Amino acid sequence: MEVPIRTDEGVVMAVTLNPYLNFRSSTREAMTFYQSVLGGQLDVSTFADYGAAQDPADADLVMHSQLTTPDGITLMAADVPSHMDLADASSVSVSLSGDDQEKLTGFYEGLSAGGTVVEALAVAPWGDSFGMFVDKFGTSWLVNIAGSGNA
């Protein structure tokens, strides 16, 4: 999501907020899976591409990847080399929301395949359709379909 920012000089700059996921060694597989469900362009760079592998075993790990979709979704991810700590991702969820019931239901079904459904996609007390799951890579997702009335 881009938000225009005005500076003291009146210059308008764009600020973008998007998820950046970390994996131990499955970034390429995860991002290829996300691209297969969400569509879009996936760019992947390894530690070797930047000459940044401290350990030769890390050379083929993903240093940076970015998935950009026609729907305006930007998802980034990287592998965390074995010499660095990898924090538990359970405190963060990726949220997909909007009013396109068919597309968001497809995202829910596709991304949750092989994962664990926490809340089945169904009409929530606030009137939207809502569902939660943890995908097969351990990423928590929320899907909210505005005012759809049914799932």
C-alpha cells in the first residue's frame, strides 16, 4: 500500500508497507508457491549474486526476493543463513482483504493447501467473510472479504 507523504518542502514521496518474510532455506520454494497462487512477477537474488555468502554453503540461499502482482500485492522474503538467528514468525500474520470474493476465496484455498486451517472461510460476526490459516511454510495468513455475506 502506497501512502503519499508531504515533506516540509512540499515534495510528495511514496511510502510502501509490505510484508518481508524470513525462512531458513525454503524462500525460493515458498515464493514460487506464492507466485503460483497470487500470480505476478517474482524476482530472486542469492547471496552468491551479491558476493555476500560468508559460508560457501549459503551461496545459493535467497538474499532477497520480491513478488509483485497486478493486484498491488508486494511480498518480499529471504533465507536466514545458519549462523544467524531466525525468530518465530507466529506473532505476525499476512492479511489479504478486499471485496473480490472469487479472487480472495481462490487465494484462501490456494495458499492454505497443505497448511493448517485455523478458521474456515465463513461469514464473520461483522458481516464479512473471514478465514485464517498457517500455510505449509509456517506463514500465518488472514483473509477478509468485505461484505460478501457468504463464502
